[in-house]
Amino acid sequence: MAKNLLQSKIFSCSGQFKNQLLLTCGIICQLILGSITTSFAQTNVIQKLNAYMEGQYKINRFSGNVLIVKNNAVLMHRAFGQADLEWNVANTTDTKFGLASISKQFTAVAVLQLVDKGALTLQDRLSKFFPGYPHGENISIHMILTHTAGLPLDFEELYLSSTELNKDTVLNYIKSLPLQFQPGNGLAYSNVGYYLLGQIIEKVSGSSLSDFLKNNIFEPAGMKNTGLNSNERIIVKLARSYLRTDANFLKNPYINWEVNTGLDGMYATASDLFKFNKALHGGKLLSDNLKTKMFTHYNKAYPDGKFLDTYGYGIFINPYFNQGHQMFTHSGGYFGVMTTMDYYPKDDLFITVLSNNESESHWIAYGLAGIMFGKQVETPYKHIEKKIDPRLLTNYIGKFGDVEFIKKENKLVIKKGEVVLVPESNNRFFRKDLPDRTYEFVQPKGQRNNLLISTKGGVRDTVYRK
């Protein structure tokens, strides 16, 4: 209609002005049609995102919050499930969630801010801050940030059981734990390392970790709903966390939040995480030089399949699940909580999924990103077991990509971890514990089965028999 109206005006003109008007009209029409096409495409994507999350909620019992922002436009900000099951209080978009290991990204930024101020260096040794720490003279801040220091994995046997802890008690305990390897000669995740970084921040800055983060990160980024958890303080709108079982949920166990910091311990809303991401990448929190250091691969000498070997400082850079797009990410998980915060800088796409009932936030975010990138993503559905002839399983034995399948007691099993797969058709299987993992074996005409279509978070991936 718009095009016909413009054409009727052109017919009364002539010469050069007519040609110029025709050109202008064509550009306007293209802009109008392009805008309509873009609007329809975006509406279709939003519908797919919503259908996917409805499936995660209704089928997989997702509880939590989802925020997706593309080019500063919010495509989804939704809450699902309950913040408090006992009182039947629903999650809302301003519910606060425990962040688990996403906290490490904040710890890393805080350390780098102190480096920027000249208060410490990345080559400073652990012994400088904790005299007498075993092997401390060989462990640098850089090693701790990149998980190459060899420090122990965790000290959860303390913070999950004791109400009477202080910093000296914790330090003496973790000093007694053996190294995982000699400093600088390996790669292994260490919560202990990030706990020590939190303590170093306090020692160097002269303030509590809570106050340092508030003054140097939360307030500059405009984060008004973020902080450190507490066993005593009332935190308004903080979701309770629940352990997941096959049929029900259990209360989260006790955690001593006074010492579970640096590695963990933070809470935030999804909106605040977006503000942090925007402030970090927008240059409000770190200089360009320190940002470059934060987002650099340091662990290539210890390849592990593009996971921890992609770590920078408190961040994963293009891990194996980046879907071919530049990606910065960190996930977290502890009893009752699973979280992820993903940013695709070249696409200006931000996705965070925060769960308070151990829903697989990292793979849900993976599925949502797949939809955004135009991939074929399955909406969660109820899997129904089907009895099949066990002789068929012989066709599926072998290695497909990095996954090896074996037959055991008339069942198809993933060899690593001995994960039993459940058939839902003659050639399609799923994991009962993780129903978003499916495995469909396809036999091209005239050939033996040599193709596997697997899904994680609903995203389809095709691999061949080796």
C-alpha cells in the first residue's frame, strides 16, 4: 500500500526530479520492507525462545531467571518456578540468586584493579601475603588466577560443616592440604586459590572483600542488587536453594558464608549481571591493558579439550561449547544452585541463566544461544521408554567423536562414566538423569550405522563413527 501511494505521486513529475524521486522512493520502500522483515524474524526468534523455556519449566522443572539481551534490546527476561517452596513464593525478575563460581569473575576483576593501582603485581608470590605458606615462594598471583598453581581443589569439608570458623582456622587447614602438582607445571581447577585471592584483596586494600567489591565494582556498574551472602543478615528477595532428586526437591545444606568467599559467596539479580558485563566491556572497571590481560588464553600448554585450557583471569574464552562464535563465559554450581553468564562480544549477545534448583543453566543457555544463532534446537519434551530388540544395540557400538558406546547387560552405555542410555525408539536414546541429552543413530542408505546426531540443551550436533 505504501509503495502504490508513493508511485501515484511520482507520475505527476518528470525529468531528473522524477528519477531522483523514484530512487528516493525505492530506498524508503526497502527500508520499510526491511524493517517489517526484521520485525517478523525477531518475533519468530522470541517465540522460539519462549517455547524453549516453557519446555524447560514444564518438562525439566526449571526454576530461576533468564535474561537475554541483544544489541541492548531485551529479548527475554522471565522468571520461572519458586523462590521458596515452603511458602509457595514465586521467583520474579528481580529475585536475587546465589552465583556460585561466577563470583570468580568478580574476584579476578578486583585483583586486576589492585594491579592497575600498583598495589600488587601479577608476579607477586603467595608467600608475600602469607609468610610460611608451603611452596608459597613458587606460586604467583598469575598462577592462582589461571588455575596453574597446583593448589587444592576445595575445602568444603570445613564450610559445609562448621559454624565456628575464622580466617586463621581456614588458612591453617588449607596449608595442610597437598598440592595437586608442582606450581606452574599443570592445570587443575582450584577453589582454594580463589579463596586466597579474596583474602589477598582484603590484605592489600585494607577493607573487607564485601566493601571492596561494593566500592570498586558494584557501585561503578550501577549494581544495586548484588552482594555477598550471609548466615545472619536478611537479604530481601533472595531465593532459597533446593537440591534436585529424581522426583522431588530437598532443602539446601548449611554453608558457612563467612569463609566461602572469593571462590563463591555472591548473589545478584540477572539485571545486575548485565550491568556488570556492560561496565566491564565498556571500560568502566578496568583499563584497556588489564582487560586485555583478563581476556587472554594462558593455558594452551595444558590442552584438555578446550575447557579449562581456555581460561584467562576468572573467565573462559571460547570454550568447546562456543558454537563457533567468540564467547566469554563462566558458570557456577553448588548444592541447589546452577548459574551461567555468557557474552558473545562480536554478536553483542548477553545470556544469563540463574537457577535455584540445580537446573542445568549452562546447557539451557547453550540452547538459547543456539536459537539466537539460527540453529535447529529441540524444545524439551517428555521422553517415553520403548522396549527394543537388544540385538539392535550391536549397530551402535563404537566411538563417535569423543564419545564411545558399549553394550552392557543388553543396554547401550556411554563407556566413560558407564552412563546407561534409555531407548525411545529403535535408534534414538536419552539419558534419564539428563533428558536434554539425546543420541540418535542414523544409517545412510547402503551403509552401516556411522552417523550420530546428539543433542545437548536441545542443540543438534552431528558426529561420525571413528
